[in-house]
Amino acid sequence: QLNLTKHNTYLKAFLKDLKNHGIACNMDANVLIVKHNEKTLKFLIADAPVAIVAEKPQHVIPFDYLVNSRQKLCGMILSQLKMNQKIFARKCEVKKVEKSEAEIFFNQHHLLGATGSAYNLGLFYEGELVALASFSKGRKMNRLAAHERSFELIRFCNKTGLTVTGGLSRLLKTFFELKAAGDIMTYVDKQFSDGQSFMKAGFTLHSEKAPLQFLINRNTFERKLFQGESFDGANFYLGENAGSIKMVYLTKKK
């Protein structure tokens, strides 16, 4: 485990950010406790998922995320505490979003940042982009008819501090119709989500993927996928995610 005392400056900055957002918070050893009204959440701050003995399983915040993505983590916690401002998707306009604008939005608001994609659809409220989904090109899959294609939902997020109610559902339905998709699949990071919001949008469970390991720089806290190579333990450490859930979306008609 990382020595949080050694990196106390990062932790203090994170707690200050949370308090600036109106979130009551404190640390109990390596566990972050956040509260709003009657809701309490606990997060283990560590370099790898570790079980917490508590009333129910709790999430893990990888320390490298805390260093490099503090504001995004604040946004995630605001959302989980139900502190976001709400906008209804039916009051938004669906429009295609150019790659450059999509990259800026995801780098600002998605915990994993931007990545390659073929299509981007956004929800605009009073002219402002408030939710965005990115998709892959279509692929042939044995589970589909020969003429049908499967598309991947690669990224989805709301603008930090906002929840677009029904936003994911509306973007999925629009894309499904635009591309006459056979289905849409996605991977949900178990470290931060149990997949319930995706199930509400129409996804069903397909399978689960095992955790991945990452090589993390002890100085910059940048991470890359670990593929079994040798490394210097003085400058790098291994981190691990919690695996992912593969989910598939079909319209009710399908």
C-alpha cells in the first residue's frame, strides 16, 4: 500500500476541494467518508482494490486518480451524493459533436479522459453541451444477423455538477435509430459503478471481465497497462482495477 502520510499534500488538497463543493468529509485511516443530508459514502484510498469491512462493499479511489483527476473525482462524488443540478433530457437538443469538441469535453468531465471514437452525440441545453456519448464503428458479431452491426458505447458523461435525467437513454435511442444498429455494447468500470444506471437506460448484463493491472509512476502517478514487463519497484508500483461488466443494449422493439 502507498504511504498516505508521505503524500499528505495531495490528500489535503482533495479534502479542501470536496469541502469547497459543500461536501462534509473526513478521513478514518485510509478511508474517505463523505456525507450530505442523510447519505454517507465511504471510499478506500489505495493503490489497488481492497475489501473494506463495512455494512456493504465500498468503492476504491486509486491514489493516482486523486493526484491527476481531483476535480473529476469531486464531480463523481457530488453525483453519487445526489448533489448535482438536474436537467431533463426532453428539454435538450440532440446534435452531432465534432471530434475536437468531444475530446475537450471528455478530458474535462470524464474520469478516464478522451479516447478514440467514430461518432459523438451530445445533448445541448440552451446551446450548451451538457452530456456526451461516443461510439465506435459498427462490427460484425455472431450474435447478430449477417446484415446487422454492433456498436460500442465508448464514453458517456454529463458535465460536472449536472445530471441530465434520461440523457443516456435518449442518446442511445437516437444513435440506435441513426445507425440502424443491431445492438450497442459497453464496458462498465466496477471500481466506480455497479451498472445500475446503465440497466435503467436499457442495458442488460452480458458478462464480466477480470481486473487489469497497471504500472504507475511513483513520481508523476501516470499509469499504463501492465503487460508483464520487468520494472523498477523504486520508481513504479502495480495498481489494479476491479474489472468491468460487459453490457448490451437493445431497443424494446428488438
